[in-house]
Amino acid sequence: MLDYFDYEEVLEISNEECIKMANEGRKFIIAFQPHGVVSFCSLCSWVSAPPELRCVQTAVASVLLKVPILKNVMGIYGLTDASSKNICRIFQTGQGIKGCLVLYVGGIAELFKTCKDEERLFIKSRKGFIKIALRQGVDVIPVYLFGNTSVLSVLKTGLLASLSRRMQVSVTYFWGKWFLPIPRDDKLLYVRGKPLGLPHIPEPTDGDVDHWHAKYVEEVTRLYNENKEKLPAYKHKKLFID
């Protein structure tokens, strides 16, 4: 898989530093964007990651955990319910790296904003994860998944697309090579930024949440602009924040 996608990583904080943070009790959310039909970039990162980091659970819509075949196939990646109650439970009871979490900030809504000529992130209204992080004293590490939206295309209209939005899981038609569900061999680049440095605020105000949310958006934008030149398909793509 890594060779097929010519997979590479840019790590502003190393795997070893992440593991050290967790072992010292400094928990974090690894915030992934953009979503993509299938997150091949994050799958590649999981394959290349040390065993300790593979223990980090990924929060997904609860409906995904009820799809018989999919939940078994994807279970190897440690999926967990993305409800705020469950996320808080993980932060409060998990020890070391098992007290950390991967979260797709834009969710399924972001999937239907993708297109060939521009990159759109669904962030503006997604502030809940920042509020939880502040309340729980958890840091946020932004990650940009270059290529996640280009290896597969998705049908954005019609009954299946509407059903996908309601169910919060992709059940719409998608295609890649030769208009088949085979991913294009576009280059994938995983870019991990530094922790934002969120403080512990048990009762954050709206101003607190807005401040750190703006900081997150600023960092995601920086990661995109500083690394897009590394991929031919992204050199002329403009990033939009929705």
C-alpha cells in the first residue's frame, strides 16, 4: 500500500514524542482532515506507525459500528463511538496512549465537499471537539491528509448521497481508476503539526472555545499551504474553510 501511493510523511512532532507525551499523562486528540471516501492516507500512516501508536482508537459515527461486515473489517484499526460521552470516558479512564484519540473533524459532511479543483474543509461549525479538549485538559494535534480526497471520487447528489448524510456514513457510489471502486495511485502525504498547547479549562467560555478553534483552523491552513507544493495534484489547489 505504501509503495502504491508513494506514501510519505512530514512530522513536526515525531512518533516517539507522541508516545512520550502519552506516557507522561499528556493526552491528545489527533485531528484528521479531510475525510475522504476511504481514508487511505490514515491507513498508510497506521501501517507505517510503531505498534504503540496503533493502539490509538479512532472515533467514528455510531452507525458505522453497527454495519456487520464493515465493523469487522475496520475493527483492526480500533474504532470507537464518536459520541461526546464516549470520548470523555476515554480521556477520563484511558491510560497512556489508550487515553488518546483520532478524530475526523469534518465528518461525513466533509466528504461531499470534495472536488478535483479545490479543497474544502468543513470546520467553521465544528467546535465541539475543542470544547471537550479544554474541559478534559487534552491537547490537539492537527494532521492534514493530502490525497485523501483525490484517490476516489464520490457521487454528491441523489438518494444514496442524501442517505449517507443522514446516516453519517458513506453509502453513496464512488469510483477511482477506470470508473471502478479502485483507488487512483495518487501520491499520499501525511502531515502532522505540533500540539496546539490547549490549557485545561473545566468550564470554558464561548470566547475560550472560539480562540482555540481559530488557532486550530490557522494551523490546519498553515500545514496545507506549506506542504501542497510537494504533490503535483495540489500545487494549484486553493483551500476553502467552510
